[in-house]
Amino acid sequence: FSIDFSFSGSMLYSAAWNCDGTQIVTGSEDRIVSVGTIDLTGKFRQTLVGATHWDSGNKVAWHSSHPSILASASADRSLCIWDTRQKASKPGRLPTKAQCTTVAWSPCGQYLVLGDERLSLVDERTFTVGKSLDLSKAVLNEFVYDTSGKHLIVALGSGKI
């Protein structure tokens, strides 16, 4: 079954449900991060529209245990952290060295992994980059943690993980 929702008029690059399944976030070509809910009639109700990125918002990811916290990574070379409870406040912004292609929260929720030309571990509490690995000679497509948080699988354009 599928329901057709219009989150924005532009191409969507990513979408994700929050950890308790009550909100959806999308990242799109038009630089908009949209958050919404689905009501009992199946209609989408937009609850937050964020236009903080200066270039397309490639990837979005919800915090693994806080249903109101999300991250967006963009081609504008930034990572933003949003709290959907704070409608009027601007998100936290971390500049990056290159266009961000993907982002994911660790299962424990203390870290984000950010992909640009590097694979970087960002401490959510201090909003600083800890360890990073140079991947400028590889194409980083996606990454995902196992449920324990001990292993991170990275899919590269070369066909390697």
C-alpha cells in the first residue's frame, strides 16, 4: 500500500521516520528540511519547515532515541542538528570540509557519522568532530551501524564495504 504525500515541490533526496514512528523528515533539492505527521485520515500535516541550508539537503537522520532531534547533511558543506520542539530557534550548524553526502546516528545516540570526503565521527554532546578517516579517493555512498553500535558498514562506489 502507498499514500502519495507532497512534502515539497522539489526532488526528495531522503526521508526517515523518527524512533517512535510519530514524525517523518525529508531532505530535498530545494534546501528545505520538512517535518510532519500523518493524521488518522492519512493526511500529511507539516509541523516544521527548515530552510537553513544554502544548497540541497541531501540526507536526514533522526536521533536513535530522542524522537524530536534530527540531523541534516547538505551539499552546502554543513551538518545541522534540529530540535522539532523548538520551532523558532535555528539549528546548530557544524561546517564541513566538503559536500556532505550522508549522515547517521549511532545506536547509543551520542555520535553522528558524517560522510563528505571524510568519514567523520561527531560527538553530539559537544558538536565537535572527533576521529575522521580520509576517503577522498573513494566514493562514499552510504553507511549503517549494526544494532549494537560496535560496527559501521560503509558502502563505497568501488564495490567495497
